[in-house]
Amino acid sequence: MTESGEHEPAHSIDLHDAGAMRALAHPMRLRILGILRADGPSTVGALAERTGEAPGSASYHLATLAKHGFVVEAPELARDKRERWWRAAHEMTSSNPAEFLDDPERLAASDAMRRTVLETYHRELLGALGAEANLEAEWIAASDSSDGGAQLTLDEFRELNAEIAALHDKWWAVGRTPRPGTRAVRWITHIFPRPER
């Protein structure tokens, strides 16, 4: 809890449970969690309006997220007993798919969750492309969409991953709260061995 009495979410939740991974394999639950993480606490009604879901459906998804520890209620924000506020319990989600290779149930749940995340990234990237017409030229020029590849040893591959993770951590720390002259910026990276041809 901060000095102002606001609750700070934990930094990360590390997923090991198949049920929790299946919960995030639903696009609407992933979207609701993303909104709460990016924009802070919200009411059920505001989330329903923003996502186009019926309030009852939004409540169901929130209850499922809460069951697995992704969100928590924020009753201190309610103006009356009918108003229900929710907040993200963590800033980010992590998992290690290699941990599930010998467990078919968790491997299938991890695969379903990761496919949903990738589909969400795809929609988000297309949305950003579509929104460029309303951006200032300098913000478009500062954007990037690229890929790369190299022949690396396993140790070099790990080093590349660690360097990119350090960049994530640096800019996450710098930009966690809005400041004058800032706008929300998003980065999405994937580091993976290419399948053998």
C-alpha cells in the first residue's frame, strides 16, 4: 500500500497451474486483465462498456480471473454498496513452457494461453497500424516494426534474451507512471529458435 493508501500490484505472477493458464486462454479475460494493468482499477460497468460485454458477462470473467489470483476487488473505491471495483493483482504474467514438457495437461493449457496471447498481439499491432493516421509524424517516425535472425550458440541465445529483458526492465521502470510530454508506448518482442527446415 502506498502512502496515499492506494494498493500497489505485485510485480509478477508466475504461472504453474493449468487452470490459471486456461483462464487466460480466453480473449476477453486477457483483454480485461490488460485494461486493469494498463489503466488501473475499474468498475464492472466501465469494463463492460469499454469491451462491449454485457455487465453480467464482464462480472463472470472478473470472477474467473479473481479465482486464479489475477485480479482483486477494490471496495475502498466504491461510492456505494452496489458499485464493484476491481484492480489487477500483478503488473505482468510469466511462465516457463519448458517446465510443462512432461505434463500433457499443463502443456496443452500453456499452449492455449500462449496462442491467445499471440492472437491478441496480432490484433493490437493491426490496431496500432490503423491508428497511425491520427498520430503526429514524429511519433510514427520513432516507431519500429522489424525482425532479425542470427546463428547463435545456446549461451549466446541466452545472452541475447537477457539483454532484451534488461531493456524491458529499464524502460518499464522509467515509464511506469505518466509524466508531462509522455504517451503510452507499447513494445512486443519474441525471441525463439527457428524451426529446422
